[in-house]
Amino acid sequence: MRYFFILLLHFIGITVLKGQNILSGQVKDNKGGAIAGASISIKDSYDGATSDSTGKFKFTTTDKGRKFLIITAIGYKGFEREINLDSTLSPLTFSLKEEFDEMKAVVITAGSFEASDRKRATVLTTLDIVTTASANADVIGAIKTLPGAQQVGETEGLFVRGGTASETKTFIDGTLVNNFFYSSVPNVAQRGRFSPMIFKGTVFSAGGYSALYGQALSSALILESIDLPDRSSGNLSISPIGGAIGIQKLAKDKNSSWGANYGYTNVGLAFKVLNTKQDFFRTPQFHTGDANFRVKTSKSGMLKYYGSFSQNTVGIRDPSIDTVGFKEVFDLENFSMYHNVSWKESLGARWKINTGASFATNKDNIAGDLQTATNEKGVVPHFEYKNFGLKTFGKYVNAKVVIDRRLRGLSALRFGVEYNYSNDKADYTLYDGTRFPNHITEHLKSAFAEGDIYLTNNVAAKIGTRVEHSSILNKANIAPRVSLAYKLGKVSQASLAYGIFYQTPERRYLPSAADLTYAKATHYIAQYQQVTSLTTLRGEVFYKKYENLLKTGLSNNLESAINNNGAGYAQGFELFWRDKKTVKSLDYWISYSYLDTKRDFLNYPYQIEPSFAAKHTANLVVKKFVSSLKTQFNANYQYATGRPYYNIRYDNAGNKFNIYDKGRTIDYNSLSFSVNYLPSVFAKNAKQFTVFVFSITNVLGQNQVYGYNYSYNGARKEAIVPSTKTFIYLGVFISFGVDRSQDVINSNL
């Protein structure tokens, strides 16, 4: 019997082995490399195996007939193949395609600096903006510490890579902002109207920006407002030059919120202490207010409204450069409103809509006079034009619809339309009552399409085009744009960008009897970057070609557009390094820009270096948080080589503009410092957040010259310098109902 059972087991074993199939093979990626840890199994069966370090696998199965073999691996697309288990199978080879992963995929960034809760490559956040020493909580002040931006201090605006301030456009929630800055004051730069605290995302594109945006030859600053707050809160700020109060209320269901703020600023006390260069007979005063509401329309949808107003006055007296013993007076009253409504929503699994509209008004009442030494009105022969009145009123509407279609993987297609309406009225009145009314209306219609194409996680392209039609020019344009990105390593990548950008003439030089066209700029950009959670290294090389730049002539002592015969170029390279890793609780960044540029535009007689461009610009920003002192120390050193200046005057005999004097200003140097003290950092269960702020700009009081003013005949010139060498600010900010202390600590550790 014992031999019988042994023989029986032997035959049973042979029968089982004959009923099994041995499956073997190798799993590779689409480049032929082995994939370790891949799972290989028969569908609806427990039979399977895992690939080894060489991608090979082997297992047995008793299944019969036609079955599906399933192969999966992390980071790769799943794969199924039908096999016949009734026949003998040779070793199998499988090739898996890489799965598109947003955390691993290359990011197309040539030409832009992004700071957003949706991107890993964060450069500037809202906290960065408000704690940068030289910025004084101004968005543009912080952007000026990035490569590409110029240190222009005599007028407002963002000057980028050889472009004027008008060649940079600002967008909030996708819609154009026509009056981002307070109204111009001669030789005094103005701040932006909007607080950085209302924004959650900042994209600064020095070139090569998306086809979703237009009408900017040089740069686009794209701002995204915050969504719902974490909780209800109130805020209060007090300083020697003003104060502000606000409230933010979150609904109990946390699906909606509303808020409002009001602020008042009067810099009279600061100007008295600091002894300004100009005589501010009318102290700069500002009344500002804003309101918002936000509603979740679904799990993925959000409706947002933001509205603001600002009212300000200022009056300046300066000694006249033309009429010795007299003073030139500039008196300004301004009122501005801005309203923005945006809505985004998912339309099914793969479709999204993002739409918005904005409406803005801006009203200026400006008076210019000559006054005697005793501040009495005077009229000087041949200089009567200095006694004038100017009233302007503008209405602006912008509307945009963007449809987003998600394709395979991370690829996507976006397309939409945009409408921009502007209505500018001006009434210029001379001393004798002679009026020069002006009315310009523009209807700009645009359509655009753009695709993000991901071939693999390592290779991606953004291809788009934009079409615009201007009613002023009665002409259309087509602007193609292409960006490519290739991932070189885990944290490094290279990008290329090409694009054509168009812009209509500035309103202040219109109307014109000439047949004008769009100014045009063509951008070529190459970029390399390494980005980790604690460090950022970026380098860019760029070339920008200008065509059809606006040229101006003189008519009735007024400068107006005569043709588009101007041209120019801008080229150079830029470096940016940010480090939060090397020293504990220390955050610093260094930026450097080299710029070679010339242009012939406006009244320039030929191609010359523009007066707003410096060859070398550098910034060092340092932020150190000391937990034991509950204090953050911030410093910023800014440097730029001297900018060119010119005395360009109209030669009536030759009927043309000539350069009668030229030179270069002294180098720009400025060291700024600020301290933020958080007295309630370690308070337990505190529902309030207090920050004391002390800041000084240009601590060392270094001389700064932005250019020169010339007398009418060119015999005299005076340096354009800041109103004060230094500016000191002291204030306290209190938030009720919410404690942001830990946010500040975490962001600086």
C-alpha cells in the first residue's frame, strides 16, 4: 500500500504540472529601460508576479483559454494584452508609456516668474511682497527686485527689458486693469492702487507670455485674487500718516463671504519731518475703500466680485527753470473706481469655463500755474502755456471668456474671446480760455486659442495664437506664440519661447491724421532653471526686436503721432538665485540683469539708448526671522548703473528734433531696511494677530539722480531727484478673529 500511495502522488504531480503554464518576460519603459516593481497579473485571477530590478518576471498559472494579462507600474499608464494560455508562450516583452504626473511634469516657464498656490515654482508670495524692505507693501515695488525690471523712480509704472511703462499691462483675475497706478505727478513716481493682500497668485512675465493676454509689447503682470477666507476676521492699522479698518465675514456654511475696507492716508507729518525737495502746498491725501463678495457656485465653481475706489489730492510748487524768481505749480484732484466680477466653473469632467468682466472710471482735475515769489498768480510772456487747466475722464470696460478642454494626460486646449472698450475725454484750457477738447474711443476685439501639449513628463509645448482688431486703427493682427520645455533632471529643466506681440498707440498722442498701425515686438527667450522647495536658480537669455514704433511731431506746441517708422531692439541675460536652505531661518535672493537696448521712437532723432534703461541692474534681498525675539529683519540693496539722459528739442528751422545735450546719471544705490515685530506669536488660543512695522528706505541717504530737466532754451538743467532721500514708516497692524502668527513663522523657518 505504501508504494501504491507514492506512485499515486507521483502521477498526480505529473498531471498538475501538465496543467500549468509558465509565463515570463520583461517590462520596459518607452525608452527601453527596465521597470522594476511592475505588477503583472492575469485578470480575474490570483496568479501574477512583480518585476525585479532588471524588469524581468516569471510565474506559473493553471488558467486555460484566452485571458487578459494586466501590467501596471507607478508613474506609467496601465496596459492590458490578450494571451492564449492553451498554447506554449515565449518570453513576453511589454513597453509601458509614462503616465503624466503634474508633480513630475516639466513646467513651461520661459519668460515668467510665478507665485501661485497651483505651482511648485514659487518665487514671490503675498508675504514676500509685504515684507520686502524696499517695496513698502507695493506690488510693483516687490516686482522691481526681480530680474528684468528697471529702477525708474521719476514716474510710475513697470519698465521691463528696454520697454516703456505703457508696454507692461496688468491683469486681475484675467481682465485688464487700465489705471493700476495713481495719477501721474511730474517727476514723482506713484504707487499702485491695489493692496497685495487681496491677491493669492502673482505671475510676472518679462516676455513670452500666454496668448490669453495681449496689448503689451514687453511684459504682463497677472494677478489672481483670493478665494474664500479661512474664517471671519477684522483688521485695524494705525500709523502717523493714516489708518485703515476692515472686516471679512465668512458664512456659517463656509460657501460664501463678504468684506469691506476703508483707509485714509495723509503724509503731511512725514514730509514735515523729512523736509521734502518740493513745496507740497497741498499735502498728499488719499481716501481708499473696497468691497468684495465670494460665493461657491458648486464644488468646483466660484463667483467673485471686487470693487474699489480711491480719491486723492496733491499740490506742488517748484522753482521755475525757465522763469527765474517764479514758481511752477501743479495741482491734482483724482477720483477712480474699479469693479471686477469673475466666475469659474467645471462643465463636466473635461470642460471648464473662466469668465470675467471689469468696469473702471478715472477722473483727473489738473491745474498748472506760474506764481510769483509770494505765491501769487503771474503770467510771463512766451510762457503763458504754463497757466493751464486739464480735465480728463475715462471709462473702461474689459470682458473675457476662456473655455478650457482637458485632453489626454496633462494636455489641454484653451480658447476664447475678449472685448476691450475705452472712452477717454480730455479738455485742455489755456490761460486765455482757449480750449482744446479731445475725445478718443476704442473698441478692441480679440480671439485666441492655445494648447498645452505634453508628449511625456519631460517634454511639453505651449502653442497659441491671438487675433485682434482695433477700431481706432481699423486694422487686425495675428500674433503666434510658442514655448517649449524639456526636463533635464529631477529639479532642472530648459525652456525656449518665441512670440509676436502687438500694441495700439498710446491715447495721449492721439488723434492723428496719419494712417497708423500696431507697434510690434518679437521675443526670443532661452531659459534654464533648477527649482526645489527651498532653492530656485534661473537664468535667461533674450532678444527682442521692435518694429513700427510710434513717432511724434509738434503741432500747436502739442506732441502728436505722425507715423510708425520707429524701430529698435533689446537683448541681454538675467540671473536669479533664491535660497532658504543654507542658513536656518534665513531667506535671501539675488537678481542680476544685463541689458543692451536702443530704440528710435516718439521724438528720438535716431536709435539711441532710452533714458529709462540701465545696462546693469542688481538686487539683494535678505529676510531673517528670529524666533526668540519674535521679529523678522528685512534688508534690500538695489543697484543700477547710470541711465542716459538727453535734451531733445524741436528745431523749427530744420523742422525736426535734435539732441542738444546728453550724458549719463550717477549710479543708483539704495539700501532699505525694515523690522516686523510679532508680540503675540506664542500666545495660546489667541484670536488676534498683531504686527509692528518699522521701515527705512535708502538708509544711508545716498544721492539718487533719475535724469535732468532742461529749460526751454536749453541753457539750464536741473537734476531730477526723489522728494526725500529717505522715507521712514512706523505702524501697527492688528487682525481680529484670526491668528496668522504661525503662518509667518512657518514661512520663515
